[in-house]
Amino acid sequence: MDFFYTIVKFFGDGGFFMYPILLILAVGTAIAVERYVTLSLVTNKNKKVWEKLEPLLMKGEFEAARAIASKDDSTIAQILTMGLARQGAVRRRDDIELAMQQSLIEVLPELEKRTAYLSTFANMATLAGLLGTIIGLIEAFTAVSNAELADKAELLSASISIGMNCTAFGLMVAIPLVLVHSLLQSKTTGIVTGIEMASVKFLNALTDRAMHAKTILGAGSAEEFVSRGPTPAPQPA
């Protein structure tokens, strides 16, 4: 209970600006929790669907991969669906890669939305704490100027101590928000890196299949086979 009363007294002594900082803390916490849960779910979904798609892509079974990706709502499935759709319609690897890059650009804002607010809230909490302290000090010096000479030193030291509560609370809110912002940025970067890795593996699978088809069938250009189905096995003599 003593700890609870200490917190209440600390908050009460901080002045009016403790309330805006508390509001920043509440909103920032809500955004941080929502973003962390969302990004964690995206990571898990991407991992599960990639475990299904990777063996199919490596085997050149693009129709089966296309059927699975088109029914999945994960971000990695959305990117690969765009590439697999182009795989059946165009022949150049660059065209397929460009289509997936465009799809990634569309998905990226959904992964990054609201995360930047945490950095802004951290700055606002710090500034609100400083502003509250400065206003508290102005009021303290004003009160001291009208006090008795013997009481000025004691009154001034008490007022400064109380005024510092606002800055301390602002920093206590700002520091965790900065740390969480960095954590969420790292998770987002990890998701994007995973998508890019999957895209490269898919494109390499297309190229490998085309080169394999060229070797078996004696084709003139490997890119001609990017849009075709699985390479037929050579017939026995």
C-alpha cells in the first residue's frame, strides 16, 4: 500500500501536465499492443504458408502452389500469388519480379501503419514533461517572490522538487515507447526480409526449371520456359 500511495502522491504533485502524459501512455500502449499482436500473427501465418509452398516451388509444381497461395490471406501468399499469376502469362523473369515488387509496395503500408506514432508519442511525452516542469518552476518562483525571506529557500526547494515530477514522468513514458518502436520496426523489417527471400527463391526456382528444360529439350532460350507447366520427363527409347 505504501508503494501505491507513493505513486498517487508522485502523480498528484506533478501538476496538470501529468494528465496529458498519462493519456499519451494509454494511447501509445494500445497501439504498441495492437501492432505487436498483428505483426506476430503475420509472421506466424507467413511461416506456415511458406512451409507449404516452398517444396512445391522447388519441384516446379506451380499450379499446386498457385492454388494454395490464392486461398491464403497471408502477406507472403499475396506477393507470391501475384508472381504465380504472371508466371502463367509472361515469359521474362524481370516482369514477374516487377509484379511482386509492386505487390510488396502495396502491402508494406499495412505492416508499418501506426508504428511511427510511437516515436511521435515519445517526443510528445518528453516535451509535455518539460513544459509542465517549466510552468511549475514559473509558479514556484512567483510564489517565492511573495514569501517571507526565511521561508524562501525551503519553499523554492520544495517547489522545484515537485516540478521535476512532470519531467520524470514524461521520461518514464517516453523511454519504453522508444524501445517498443524499435522492436516493432525490427519485426516489420524481419517480415519484409522474409517476403523478399521467398520471392527470390521463387524466381530462382523458375530460372532453374527453365535451365533444366533447356538442357533436356535443347531449347534456344531459357526464358521461354518460365511460363510453361512442369517440365516433361524424357521418354524412354
